[in-house]
Amino acid sequence: MRKPKIIAHRGYSSKFRENTWEAFEGAYQVRADMIELDLVLTKDRKIFVNHDLNINGKLIRDMNLEEAKKMIPGSMEVSEVLKWTEDRGIGLYLDIKDRDMIEELTHILKDFGYKTDIVVSSSDDFPFMRRFKELNDHILTALLFRNVLPPEDMVSLARKYQGDIIHPCWEDKHPFPHTLISSEDIEHMKGEGFEVVCWHEERESELRELVKKGFWGITTNDPEKLRDIVDKL
């Protein structure tokens, strides 16, 4: 049985404030394989780690980086996270929230794409992901689907938009998400050249079912719980 990569959603976010150094270090300490983090662009064209486009009602694109960092203790820009990963062996799963950063992100990643395992995704914007892939063919890209579509439909879209990873997201929409996609579905998509990641799950009963499916990775707010399950496979 293939063991899935443990992808810590915004770090160890069930225990620490999401997208902060504390959450990222916590994920590293419990041996997550990757950290998922969200990226937005500041007024001075720096890439800031944060899920929302605003802080306390003020748009991050109207702030300089230092102003944004002061508003959230323990926050950082993406280049700092990349440097932090270099001697830790932990990968990054970057979720782009602001599409205007494509040039800045391409410039930053050109020096890091071979040092750190990196996946880039952008919710609901497949054309952006194709543009990104054309500029960064050495970086894995993931296409996020808001629902679990028939496997052949997800494969067709992944091929059209040059994705490497198919990433269905259910976001608590189903009480038993492990029933939404079968091991055969995953094998079919893998046979077509695409890996599959699921998003996201914290319930132990569901995690125990999901680890049997053959996913490339499982995203979770509780990487410690998932690590304990995976290590016992």
C-alpha cells in the first residue's frame, strides 16, 4: 500500500494560528511531508503568506509587506519560508490567492524549484495555472476542483490546463468523503499520468479510510493525527 504524503493545511492549524511560523514549525516537528500555505501580493509587490485578501478589513494589496507582518504576529513572506525549508526536507504546497503575482513568484521559484518539493495551485483559476506552468515547467501544478467530478472529466481538464495533480476539495460538504472517490478512480487518473490529492480531513475515522485509497497526498489541519495513522500502515 502506498503511503500518502501528509500535507499540513496552513501548517499545524488545528493547534496553532494558521499560516504562521508557529504552525509551520509545529507541522515540521510532527513530521508532515509538506506544508500548504496561501499567498497574496502586497502593495510593494512582495508575496505575503495569508489566506484572506484583507486583514481587519484592509486589503493586503494596499499595504506594504512590513505593515502586513506587523498586523499578524509570526507571519512572513514566501521567500522566508523557502529558505526555512532548505535544511528541513519539508515540501511546500502553495495556494495562490492573488493572480497578479505570477512574475514575482516565477522569479522567486526559479532558484528553489529543485531544492524543495514544491506544488503550486490556484483555487478555481485553471487558465492561471496553465500560464504558470508555461513559465515554470519544473514546478508541479495542482488543479483544485470544488466538487468530485467523474474521473474522466477531471483528467480531461487536467490535461487541457497542464496540471500534474488532480485535487478534489469537499470542504466538509459530505459526511463520508471517502465514499466520493474510489481506489479504482485514483488508479485510473494515475494511469492517465496524474496524481491525486484530497482536501481536507481531520476526523480519524475518515482519515483511516482515506489512507487506504492510494492518494498521492492528504491535506489536513491535524498532521500529527494523520502521521500516527500513516506510520501504522
